[in-house]
Amino acid sequence: MEILFTKPSASEYINLRKSSGMGGEKSLNRTEIALKNSLFIVSIYDNNKLIGFGRIVGDGAITYVVSDIMVDKSYQGKGLGKIIMAEIDKYFEENCNEEAYISLIANKPADKLYFKFKFDYLKDFEVAMKRKK
């Protein structure tokens, strides 16, 4: 396995979304734009096949969002998500200060992984929201 800090091709990303169970068909054009505008990317390959991925998006100063943490279903449960998050956590340690607002939206049971990297549920008076289409 090889860990790279470069963006995969849009088609590799889309294929991993499918093979990881993330779903949600994305267009090649929008995927290329999204990958290009990422602040930080972790890609894991096995024999030139993208099997793990995660990224950070945001403004690079105050607001950061952890996004698209995904591992091919046939590689899940082998610690690859933890490797991806460790690299993302290292980025935050080296590039952020106390002014940074770092967030993510997790699918269960992945929330258990994020607890290990200083993420927690919102306070009682806080809510997560998502804009309707």
C-alpha cells in the first residue's frame, strides 16, 4: 500500500465512492473542481487502485471541514480510516491554531473513529444543519 498526498483522478474518486458505500453519483466535472479546491488530500493506493481517501476543505485560516473519508469495502476494518484521519490530524496540528473552526459530518458508526481524533458531538444548544436542495 502507498499513501500519497495528491489528488486522485475524478474517475478514481467516483469509483471509490461507489466501492466504499458512500454512494451519491457525482459528475466528473464537479468532482475535478472539488478535488482541485481541496486544502489537503490523503489517498491510499493498493497496486495502483485507490482504496482509501480523505480530504480537508475550507479557507485555510479559520474554517476547515473534514470530508469524504472513505475506504473500499473490501479493505474496511483494517485501520485505513485511522491512517487517513491520523494524516488529517497531523495537518491540523501543523497548520491550525485556537482560532480554527474544524468540523465534519459523520455517518454512523464512523463517528466512533472521529472521537479518537478530538472530534465530539455538538453541545446541547448547538445543532448541525444541512441546506435543502
